[in-house]
Amino acid sequence: MDQIRVLILAAGKGTRMKSAKAKVLHQVGGATLLEHVLRAAENIGEALIVAGHQADKLKRLLPEERFVIQHEQLGTGHAVMMAREALAGFSGNLLVLPGDVPLVRPETLNNFIAFHNSGKYSASVLTADIANPFGYGRIVRRGDAEVDSIVEHRDASSEVLRITEINSSIYVFQTAALFEALQSVSNANSQSEYYLTDVIGILTGLGRRVGAFKAPNPSEILGINTRQELTTIDLYLRRQKNESLMAGGVTLMDPESTFIDFDVQIGPDTILHPSVQIERGSVIATDVTIRSFSRITNCRIGARSKILEGCILTDTDIGEDVSVGPFAHLRMGTVLEDTVKVGNFVEVKKSRLGRGTKSGHLAYVGDATVGANVNISAGVITANYDGKNKHQTHIGDDAFIGTNSTLIAPVRVDSGAFVAAGSTITHDIPAEALAIARERQVVKPDRAPHRKK
Ligand code: UD1
Ligand code: CA
């Protein structure tokens, strides 16, 4: 195998996006454009990234040493020049990818690299014939065989504009030939930029051979320059994801309103009702039901569990045969063991609820460990925050927390203990004890008619 490294161009602002955010950080299918490109190339070789605009934010994705910085964005050719030092002494091939082409598949890249190697080209371009080539660089061939050069849309004559074979901005170069040719690239063009595309004409002018490999599926190499293109490609990825889930046995009642991120896994016989969003990192088992208007982010949900309408679940692990919602909010590392029931208007934060525990209505459970078969009645609050610090509540197995009780943390209610309704609990309760912490009721006979006067 010939040695190969990967260079991703991601320094541009993406002016046409009209965004404060660097273009490659916009998302499609639940991942940034840059992450998609990195994934496509991950098995080919270690990627070096040319960053510039919002480089600090890009650097959160990979270790520092994988970046070179282009301080001023003077064009794609200039961007590649920034990697010269980092690649000094490397004599293999360089796969160059733009950061804004998220649909390209690893198979296509592998076939393209094989084409380059078998043709012994100095450079190869991945191209495609597309119906609307507006805005793309055009592949100019000599006769209909050899590649001559690439001409940018803005700099093209009307004759060249009729060419429908476009430059994807994905190339393989012999690294030495690339950096040698880059020295001759000028910025004498409509944008006063140093174009990487000019390297192709420079190499052929020196008598070097350049190959062009047509992508089998032109939509794979679509670039994203505008919000319209961002949404088009997002919807395309969503549709692909939905179709692969349905092929795997998942029911999507309304695929059009179902948004599932690229890495989400869902087992067969799970049913997703209309208007459900399942975001990154989520793994849903078999025979799960998820009802409308629920958003699930980075959660694990066990078999046969039911998520009813309008739930927001984030970073939560849910066991088997659990019922959640409607209108529940679970977050920050919450764990619900098997057969737990969390009902309407219940929020659970950073807490574990043991097997069979129930919190049916209107409760807040935060920073708590709750044992098995506990009953948390309506209106129960763990008062976990004293204005400065968060404190833990511990509730043992089989405890019963009566309606409208406040547990002022830190506090322990041991197993089998019973908290009477309306109590404000400030002291630990031993196992099997009954705690009542409320005013005694006063009954004044015959006083009611008097009060109405
Ligand atoms: C480029 C190609 C064009 C091709 C098209 C395919 C050039 C001159 N043109 O045009 O032939 O058809 O891609 O999508 O190469 N970038 C930098 N630094 C810069 C400029 C750009 O890192 O100074 C990065 C951008 O972040 C982006 C990529 O290079 O990820 C492509 O740049 P972009 O401005 O989108 O090029 P296009 O106009 O699309
Ligand atoms: Ca582009």
C-alpha cells in the first residue's frame, strides 16, 4: 500500500452561510460537517486539519497537534500551503478534502485512491456530472480524455460554463508534486485568491498526468455553501437514517416529522409516533414505544419501556418495562432501573431510582439515590440546593414519601420508613419509622357559618 495522509480544508468562514459560526461547525444529521468528513476519512489515514475561522472551537474535536492554522483565508491553495511544514519529509500521497462535503462515503474515497495509485498520476480529482453545475469549478479536458485544468465558475468563459463535469474539491496528490506546483499559483483571478484548482493546470503544463475519477453517485459530493444546501442535505441524511431504521424493523408512524441523529441505534418492534426527536448517543432497545413531542438526547432505553407524550430526556439510562411521562423531564445522569414509573410533571435530575419505584405526579427528585419499590407521592420535593451547594437525599427500599413532603437535603430516609403527607423533613428517619413533621390540625366546631358572615 502506498503511504497516504489526509488534509481537510476547514479554515473558511463560509460567507454565504451568513453566520457567526464557522461553516464546518454547522450540523447535518446531528453532526458537524467536519465530523462527517472526518468519519468518511477515518480509516484512510491520520487527518491534518487546516483551521482558521473559529479554530478554537474546531480544536475541541481533535488533539491540538492535528491542526495547522491559516490566519488569513487567502484561498484553498493558500490553505494547503499552511500544511507544508507539518508534511515536510512526507513523500506519500495526500488526500485533500474540503470540510463542507459531508456525504462522501469511505468506499468512494477508497475507490478513488485506488484509481489514483493504479494510474500513477501526479494528481487525481474526484469529479461528477451534475445537472446544475452552477458555482462549481469545471473540469476542462483535452479532447474527451486527459484532464487539462480546472476553471472556477466565476472565472469561466461561456463555453466552459456549459461543462457539466464539476470539481468536488476532493483530490489525491503526490505530496512533492503538490507543494512544488503550489509555488507557481498566483492570485490573479476574480476573487484574488490562491486557488488549489490552479495546481491541476500547472501540473499538466509541466507534462504531468492528472486523473479524473467520476463519483458513481453525484449527490455524494455535494458541497454546502448556503443555508438552503444545509437543510437539503440534512433532510437527505434524515431520510436515509429513517429508511435504514425501518428496514431494520422499527415503525416510524410519520417519517417526515421524525428526526433521528446519525449514530442513534433502535431495536426492532420499537414504535415512534409522529414528531419525535432522538438525538446523538441514544440507544433504544426493542419493543419500545415513544409517543409524540418527546426529545431524547444521549439516553439508553431498555426493552418494552414506554415514553409517553412530551418528555424531555437527556443523558439518562432507562431500564426495561419502565414508563415515563407524559410531560416528564429526566436529565444529567439519571438512572431509572427496571419497571420504574415516572409520571406527569415529574423532574428527575442526577438521581437513581431503584427497581419498581414510582413517582406518579408533580415531583422534583434531584441529587438523590432512591431504593427499590419506593413510593414518591404527588408534590414531593427534594430540596437539594441551599443557595450555595447541592446536597444529597437518600431514600431506602420500600420507603413511602407522602404527598407534598419536602425532604431538606442532606437527609436520609431509611428503608421501610414512612413520611406522612405534608411533612418537611429536616432530620434522618431510621428504617421502618414513621415521621410526621407538620402542624397539628385544629377543628373548631360550628365556626364555619360564622366566618361566612
Ligand atoms: C471549491 C473549489 C471548486 C469546487 C468546489 C466544490 C477552489 C478555488 N474551488 O469552491 O472548484 O467545485 O470547492 O465544493 O478550490 N478554505 C480554507 N481556506 C481558504 C478558503 C477555503 O480552508 O482560504 C476551505 C473552506 O473552509 C471549505 C473548503 O476550503 O471547507 C472549500 O472552500 P469554499 O470557499 O467552499 O470553495 P468553493 O467556492 O465551494
Ligand atoms: Ca464549498
